[in-house]
Amino acid sequence: MLVFFQDGLQPTVQDLLTLMMIISDNTATDMVMHWLSVEQINATLRDLGLHATHVPLTIRKIFENLLPRADPTQDLYALAAREETGDEPTDPVALRRLKPKDEA
């Protein structure tokens, strides 16, 4: 929703939290994550005893990793490099994208 507003808008934290919760606004979520910091969010989760839960990426980064690249040959280059060196990608999303569907 926020992406449709004019530049220069300065929503309050309450505005951002409202947009996050009521309409699941990804931009508002990323703004709050930036304001708090991913490190602080993860520290709070640990403090709450949620040791198996962590926030590795912003919403934008999640979508960037899940959506195909604008240039699909980049995936082919990564696959060729993996075959040449034997190194496995460390990013699980990238690894899923490189594996055939029956192996994913």
C-alpha cells in the first residue's frame, strides 16, 4: 500500500504497524524491520525463548530470492560454477532454484 503514496510521506510507527497488521503491507513491514534492525528482532525472539525462530531477511529480500531472476542465464552460470567447483550454494533458496523440481 505504501508504495502507492507520494514520495516524502512520513508515517508514524503506529501507522506502519497498523498497515502491517490490517492489510499485511510488505513495505510497512520492511520499514519497521529497518527501524528495529533484524539483529534486534532476532535478539528479542531469543529473549522470548523462541530459539527456533529467526528473521533472516526483509520481505523485499525474500521476494527477490523466490522470484526468478530477470536474467535466467544467471541461474545457469551458478549451476555451471557449482558443477565445475563442486561447491554447493549456501543460500537454501538459491539451492532450491538450481535443483530440478523432482529433487527439490
